[in-house]
Amino acid sequence: MTGCRGDGRAVIRVMVVDDHPMWRDGVARDLGERGFEVVATAVDGAAALRIVAAVRPDVVLMDLHFGADGPSGAETTRCLIDSWPHVKVLVLSASGAHADVLAAVQAGASGYLMKSAPLDELVDAVRRTAEGDAVFTAGLAGLLLGEYRRIARGRQNDVPQLTERETEVLRRVATGHTARQIADALVISHRTVENHVQSTLRKLQLHNRVELARYAIEHGLTQ
């Protein structure tokens, strides 16, 4: 069960999956020092799938490429989310390759961060992932949007009618902006942003911001 820190905030439970022991242990140590509860580490996708039910993480930090035979990080992500829908996966990879980013998102990852990201960026990404945001390294978000715009041509007619403001909020959600950032940019209140998000979720029959971001990208609504 998730506990609370001294300041009353819920402790986020994290599992780190990576086949490089120094990197894996270093990330686990750094996150532990920043107030996260690292409930497990795993050397590859097969190990992660074996232990996830026992440790029940909120967020899994997932590498994509493992040296051993077995499922890739993308395959593991898909299996994790299919079996434990409450678990959110944040890919943490050395690869910024086009195909890797797309494979991770298509598998259901909540976000994609480069291993070169500063610790503060990683800490913020884990927290935002736990809260349900879609989180991407800035350059990768542009790559992802460009690809889905290409394959989504002609699909806009199937999209339920959104208001101009809902569409603008949706665009910003899809590119990883927080509700506070959206409120500041559009000069509206945080509550108004949340109302627009909830209204859009109802219209699109979706459940959370990650699904909302993926839907917006796939349907070319971020142009």
C-alpha cells in the first residue's frame, strides 16, 4: 500500500528495469534519495513481468533494449499494461531513434525520457507520470507528433466536435504541458483547464490524460 511522506504527499512506488547494473542501481539510489520508494529493480523484461504483481509499483522506469533473450522493453510495456492497467510505464532509454519512440508509445508507455536527462528532469517526469501526465523529452515530442500527423491525414472527420478552447487545451496536453502551464499560457484558471480536460474526456470516451494525449496525436489534432 502506498504510504505518505512527512509532508503528507503520497510516496510514489517505482520499479527500475535495466540490464546495466551500475546505471540501474544508480537510478534507484537517486530516486530513493529524492523521496520515492524503489520497490524493486529488474535486469530485463522477463524479470519485471515475474515480480511486478508482488511489488505493485505506481511507475515502472523501463529500458527498451536488453542484452538477454526475452521480451523487449516495448513488448514488456504492452504486457505490463495489459495485465496491470494501473501501472504507468515511463521509458528511460539511451536511444532517441524514431522507431523506438513510436514502439514505446504504441505499446502504451506514458512517456519517453532520454537517459541523458538531468536528475531533476527525471524526478519531475516520474512524478508527472504517476499523476497521469504524458511526459516526453522535448525533441522526442516533436518527432512523435510529426509521425502521427503523417499517418493521421484524413481521419479528422471521425473526431467528435470539440470547442475551440477544448481543442487548444487538448493540443497542449498532447505535447506534455501540465495543467498549470496550460492555465498560464491561456490566461485561464487551473480549474477551468481541468473542466475542459474532463469535458473532452467525456466526449471522446477516454479515461485519463495519457489516453487523451495519444488520441490527439493519432487523430492529427496537434497541428
